[in-house]
Amino acid sequence: MSRTIQIQFVSKSANGNAREDISYIGGIDPAGAKWRLSEPDAIAGIESGDWRFYVRIDGHAVWLNIARNPDGKKYLNAETLAAIPDPLLSLPAFPG
């Protein structure tokens, strides 16, 4: 059974492709500790069925999935909402 995890922060790279700019995802666990996971590790966790990630936008859960660019590279992608074209990229950066 997959563990459901909320993503609250992202680290973005500067590769020039906004849909593939996520390098790390993370959040704060129930104990208040910050956590961080690389995009490849998150993708592996989704593919293995261990994890299911979402972001919360305006009170709604927006689920992450795996997409591929034209070259076949996998990246994290979020379902879209009309008001927010890419909910994952709209998340704040990791706090200091």
C-alpha cells in the first residue's frame, strides 16, 4: 500500500524547461521535521508503489504523476487546475 505524502516545498534547477525544473521535493513531517527527496528518488518511489505524492492548492489535493519529455526523460508532473497551470512549480522554495 502506498504512503500518501504532501509536498510543500520544491527546489528548482535552472535547466530552462519549466516543466522539468524540479530537482527536489519536500515538506514537513507530522513531528515537525523538514524532509527532502530528489526527483529521481521520488519517481522511483512512485513507480515502486511505495509513495503517492500530492500538493494542496486552495484546499484541493492535486496528485503528482510521472511524465516524459520528448527525449524520454522522466520528471514529476502535477495534475493541473484551471487557476494554476502547474501546481508543483507554484510551491515555495525550501525555507532557510
